[in-house]
Amino acid sequence: MGKTTTSASIGTGLAQRGHKTVIIDFDVGLRNLDLIMGCERRVVYDFVNVINGEANLKQTLIKDKRVDNLYILPASQTRDKDALTQEGVEKVLDELSEDFDFIVCDSPAGIERGAQMALYFADMAVVVTNPEVSSVRDSDRILGILQSKSRKAEKGEVVEEKLLLTRYNPERVEEGEMLSVEDVKEILAIELLGVIPESEAVLKASNQGSPVILDSDSNSGQAYADAVGRLFGEEIEHRFLDVEKKGFFKRLMGA
Amino acid sequence: MSSSEVCFQLKGSNITSIVLELKQYPSTEFLSQLQDKVSQAPQLFADSAVVISLEKFSPEHTHVDFKPLIADCFEAGLHPMAFRSVDEALLESVKTTGLPALPGAARSASVHAVEADNTPAAELLPNGDGEQVEMTLESPREEEAVEEAVTTIIETRVEIQEKLVHRPAKIIERPVRGGQQIYAEGCDLIVLAQVSEGAEVLADGNIHIYAPLRGRALAGVKGDSNARIFCQQLEAELVSVAGIFILSDELKDKAWKQAAHIQLKDERLTIAQINDK
Ligand SMILES: Nc1ncnc2c1ncn2[C@@H]1O[C@H](COP(=O)(O)OP(=O)(O)OP(=O)(O)O)[C@@H](O)[C@H]1O
Ligand SMILES: [Mg+2]
């Protein structure tokens, strides 16, 4: 859980840094991304319309009103999942890559066709995991699919893989109710891009239709901004990993 | 057929299956004993293909009704697909079940990839990957021709194998993730990264894993009881040599999370810690 939240925030973060970015919703039938990005009322055409040639990209892409360089390609709410064909997706991605610096593909849950379609053309994958055994196990499987069934894998190349651990709750880790960052790193053995704390701010942001990275006062917003920085090779220490122990002085200062 | 397009591709493969070595039958105990075994390792056995071996089976009568046995297998959640090592005298009894009688373990055939054109058999030798498990047949008329081709290949292959002194190990450098399976056919397997929970690595020879083993490792899958498993960190769901296996529960008090060396001694798996001081 947290893939769409992550796609929205990372996509927004890339655009904030001046890179022309499009976020594509691959979750045909659910349409979540446009809600989180607050553009659901502006959806006219969708990804499937473009694939079927019923609309062109220019008519379909929604330009974000807050951040320059940011566009959304919404998913269809009505069509069935088979509407996304590999050839169709490839054509759209090829056209987008002429214009955009980054294409962020928000994958549906699971390891089925929809998810495979979203990862097939990837150069890099950010695997979103929650600190629970079942979630980590699913991520392990998807990593296997990524390195065996993607286009790069078929060409004998390796897709760059990054781990994003979200809904991290240090109190519950300390209580032994959740896996720790170290546990997850040990099981998956891939590079850690970021740890996003569990936070009310995420819910608030999605209710407002604004990606949480724009809430720069919140710790999850800051954690996403750090993750985007690391994508550009910046060395940023991971934050919000430990239970905050408010000392007397800190409490006095209202921190 | 030469001018038209190839209608199908016939690919063979090694499928790991469970062998049920029948000792006594008929028996009123059969189903309950089988269910008991299956319940000990439900994940391993659930919906598994089973080959019924009659190698150790010597009945009093030449006529044995195997149909209830097959029904019992299904009842226990197994899928019998063939008989093996069938004595001449029992052939009739086996035939009535509709399942094929395969040759004994030692002579079992291996992987073949055959295209339905006339490529010379010699060029069709498998590359040792053995990861394809697929069989698509769209034109039944082609069956015969292909069968013939397969036979030729098997023969060619056997000849070549006899001449080979040494087969290089298969080396895997990236993690083997849950849901993936790697098979080193006719050689050793070396894995330089972890084998995740839910992943399976198999070899006809030895298996070396220079990282945690959290999935399943099966060495000597064609019956080589001298095969061994070495791993840097033993956390396996299952280890097996020549079909004899141990599950994680039993492993937990033996070199768990340590570097380990697994081999068969007197038909029992032994697990030793490497560098135990
Ligand atoms: N860091 C977080 N803290 C608190 N809640 C979160 C956090 N990240 C995500 N959530 C909540 O989890 C829920 C699912 O999030 P999201 O839609 O991003 O997941 P998803 O992986 O896209 O789900 P799906 O598989 O349905 O597409 C939402 O209600 C979201 O607000
Ligand atoms: Mg989603």
C-alpha cells in the first residue's frame, strides 16, 4: 500500500526540480491517481482512449495547476483491464519519451497483467513495501518478475531497483509489531531509496487532492523530498527511523 | 509441410515431481498414510504431480486394480501422472488406469526442444538452461513426425553425454526471487546471491549458495545421492538430496542461519555447520 501516494509525490518532486514529468495511472478500472492529484474533474479522455486512437495525447494529458512541468495521464474507470495491450502501451510510452524527461508509471496491486504491463518497459523500478512480512514477500516476487519478464530482462539487461518503505511506524517497530528497516533490507537486499513514516498528513493530503510532498511541513512530505534527492545521487541521511524521544527542553520549546 | 509456416513448437522439460514408491498394495491403510504424509508438508505436496514407482513393489498377483490407488492420490491432493519401473507382468494392470508406464529412473529422458521443421537433430541439443516448461501443440497431424524427431534427439544426446568429461557449472549472479525456479541440468549450480523464500533451485549435481538460502534447494534431482548442498546462511524452507528432503522445522536446530553443508549419509540427510569451531 502506498504505490499511488508514492507515484504522485515522486512525480511531483521530479517536476519541482525542473524536469518535465508525466505520471501514468495503470490501474485501469480504479482511477485513483487523479483523485490524489486533485484533477479528477478535469479528466476528459484517458490512457485507454489514447491507446485505441480515440484521442491524442495532447487532448488527454492533464497539466497540473500547482507545479510546472507536471502532467497526469489518467486511467479509465470503466474499461476492462485487457484494454491495455503491450503494443499500445509501448506506442504511448515512445511518444511520451520524446517530450518528457521522466515517465512515472503507477502500477496496480498484485503481480498480474496490469502490474506486469506497468513494469515491462521500466528502466528503473521503485518497489513500494510496507514493513509487514506479506508485503515484503510480494515485493520479492515482483522483483523476480521485474528481472525476468521486463523488456530489459529479455534483452539480458538489469532493471535498476530501489526500495521505498512506507507507512513506517517506529513505535510499532519497537513493539515488535512491524519489521524494521534493517529486517526489510536484509530480506530484499536492494538499495533503500527512502523510508516514509506513517502519518496523518498523507490522508489529509489525499483528501485535499494534493500530493503529500507539497506539504513540506509534514515528515512524510520531507521524507519523499529526500527520496527524490537520492534519485539524483544526493547523499541524504535517512530520517524518521526512530521513535521520537521528546526531551524536557524540546517539549518546552514546543518542538 | 516445407512451404507452410511452422504450426507449433514442442518443448520438453524436466519437471520435478514427487515419486511415490509403492511397497504394498492393496491396503486399507494407503489413503490414511498418504494423507498423513501430505499433511506434514502441505505446501510441498499440494497439487503436486506424482509418479508412482513400482520398483519396490512385488505383489502376490499379477493383476492389481490400481484405480482406487489413483483415486486415493487425488483425494490426498496429489496428481498422479504416470507409473514408473513397471514390471512386465504388471503392465496390463497399469494400462487399464490410462496412465503411461515410464521407464525406470536411470533411463529417464531429459530436456529437448524441438521445432516442427526439419532442422537436423544435432543442432537441436538443449543449451542446458532447462527452464522452459511448455508444450504447445496445435496440429495433431504433426505429432508423429515430432515423436520421431524426439527419439533421434534422445539418441544423439545420450551419445554426446557419454563423451563429455566435464560439464561447466551453471552460475547465477542475481537473487533468485520468490516464484522463480532455476535448474542446472547435468551440472552443478552456483548462486552468488540470495535464494528468497518461495524460490526453488535445483541441480543434477551440487548446489553452492554464497548468500542466504531461504527458499528450497534440491541437489541430485536425477538421483545422484553423492550430490551436496553448501550455503552461506541456512534458512531454507526445504533442502533435498536425491529426493530425500528435510523441511525448515527440522532444520531450525541444525546450523540455522549458519554456513552449512548438507549431504546424504546412509539414506539420511546430515547437516553440518561449516567452520564450526
Ligand atoms: N505514509 C503513509 N501514512 C499513512 N497512510 C498512508 C501512507 N501511505 C499511504 N497511506 C494510505 O494508504 C492507503 C493506500 O494508499 P495508496 O492508494 O497510495 O496505495 P496503493 O498501493 O496505490 O493502493 P492500490 O493497490 O489500491 O492501488 C490510502 O488511504 C493512503 O492514504
Ligand atoms: Mg494505487
